[in-house]
Amino acid sequence: MHLDHAYGHALDLDVYRFPPERVAELLREAGLVEVARLVREADAHENTPQAFVLARRSEPSA
């Protein structure tokens, strides 16, 4: 989806919506380790639920 106006500002933003499971899969494929995931319902002004995935680089093998 492309946004021209959001958050009270004119902007030029492409938004991609992926399920959190897909984001976590892409992170794993990139060699990252998921640390935390938060999924919440949409607020009154939002159309879809929101998710946040926190990842870190994996520890090097000793």
C-alpha cells in the first residue's frame, strides 16, 4: 500500500504488511534470532492489528 498522507503529515511511504510469522521466518533466514514478539489489536484509528518483532544477530560459535 502506498501512503501520501499519514500521522498528520504529507509523506511518500510504501507499506508492506506481512504476518508476524513471515517476518520471523525472514529474520531467521537472514541469520537473526527472534528475541521478542508483540501482537496487538488495531487501535480505533487503525485498520489492522499491529505486530513488532525484535531480533538480534546470533552469537558466533566458539
